[in-house]
Amino acid sequence: MRIAFYDAHKYEKKIFDEMNEKFRHDITYFDFQLNENTCMTAKDFDVVCVFVNDTLNDTVIKQLKEFNIKMIALRCSGFNNIDLDSASKNGITVVRVPSYSPHAIAEHTIGLMLSLLRKLPQAYVRTRGANFSLEGLIGRELFEKTIGIIGTGQIGKVTAEILKGFGCNIMLYDIYQDHKWADKNGFFYYPLQEVLQSSDIITLHCPLTDQTKHLINFGSVNLLKKNCIIINTSRGALIETTALIKALKLKKIAGAALDVYEEENTFFFTDWSDEILNDDTLARLLTFPNVIITSHQAFLTEEALKAIATTTLKNISDFDKKETLSNIVLTA
């Protein structure tokens, strides 16, 4: 199959080329994102392979249909950046990677928690400049903290199990509750309001839907403890960023660690160090000493990248061979 691979980076090319030795697809890598301005480049291909920041709206999908694109292969689990109604109407199959390494995301989540609680970024910057003072570096322990885990899919579950080992008290919230797993681990589900009001740390692990968009907003931040910190390694739009900034400015919460951001598709995965950052909201977040931002890197482990590449390429091969697809979002 001829694959147009968008938003490609060196670390992906290396892994995909290695994994493709088994599948033998013809991959052309583009370092730009797929959107209305670039979709003309999909001509003469069979499949477009896309990531979280590519834009596949109705206009793009209609153009892909004209080019006889047969499949949209997501190399991620989320698909909120695709107009699924349009893909269905235009007869384009959509597949994804539903699970690659929940441990990668969960471990990054824990890393962000510890970094924020123990002020590790500030300590690192100090010692690099030969400043070994401990003033202003008093942290907080993770032990016996109450952790509110919102979303108990695979990533949320692994996160909860890791935090159990730290001696944390776990409070769960999910519309779809897995009581068998919760009972096995001694966890309990609670109403969302109770989780927000009682937690020392809130960590988000739910998909982005109409129901979860801006789950953390001007109303919900008022329910949080003043010493609460928020972790988001899921989807940027789960948090209303202006509400988060206001809460930080008024010291209604103790901090936030974000691996995702509402408007990240313009900035993340790209070096802007020599440019003026023209997103005032993101720029403001970066000024807070109690905010840590990583550029959507929670998935970025060798293990996860190999799993993503293998599943993506197998999805395409199964489609080409007309075999049963196990990772369908929708089929033509």
C-alpha cells in the first residue's frame, strides 16, 4: 500500500522503517500536518497516516475521496480530529491504535506529579548554575495523598495501580465503571463533585467528548482544594485554559502539570525557541513557577513507538488483504 505519512518526525521514521521491513509498504514521509492547505499532497496514495494534530474535516475528507484514498490510519488512540460523519459518507475506512502502552502515559503522569510536588524543575535549573541553596524548595509527599482519577480506561487503571504502591488514597470517577477491577484493588467510584472536592491531586485520563470538554472549568475549579494540583496527560480541551489560569493567579489551586494543551496543534512537536510565541494563553501558562508543561510526550517511549508502528502497519496490511480489522473506528 502507498502511504502518505503526515507530521512525521525523525524518531517516528526510524521506528516505522524498522517495523515496515516485515510489512513492505511504500511510505512517503511528510514533515507537515495534513489539513486543508496540504491535502493535495495525498494524491496518488492509498492511505493517509495521521496523528493527533492533523486536521481531517469535511473539506479535507472530500478531497481525499476525490484522490481515491481508501483508509485513514490513525497512529494514536483518539479520533476527535476527524469528521467521522464525513468519512462515513465518503466511504473511507478509519482505523486507530486503541492501545500501545498505557504504562508510558501512566509513568509520565507520575513523573509530572513528583516533579511538581518536589519542585524538581526549579532544583535542576539551580544546580546547573551552581546554586545549591534549598530555600524555596520545600515540597510535598505523595504518600497518603488523595488522588482523584477521572477516567478508568487502561491508562487510568495503570495510573491508579502505580499510585496504590505509593500509599495513596484513590478516588475514581467514570461514566463507565469497572467494579470488578476496582473491587480487586480496593478502589471505589464516587460522584464527580465528591472527587473534585476531596482530592489533593486530580489526574485526567478520559477521552475528549462533548460531555468531557472543559470538564475542568470556571465552576469546577471552585470546588477544588487550595492545595490541589491538576495533571492532564489526556486531551488539552478537557481543561478550560482561561479558567485554569484564573485559578492559578488567584491561588485557588497549588499548581498544574500539562502534557497537552487546547491549542497545541500550532506549537507542539515544533521548535519555537527562536520565534515570538504568539499564543498569549500558552505564554501566560509558561510564566507560572507552579506549572509544568511537556509537549505531548507522554507516549514517547521506545516500547510505545514500536507498538504504535506495528499496530498501524498491521491495520493497513489487514485492510489491503481484506482481512478482519480489529481496530476500526468506522468502516467503508
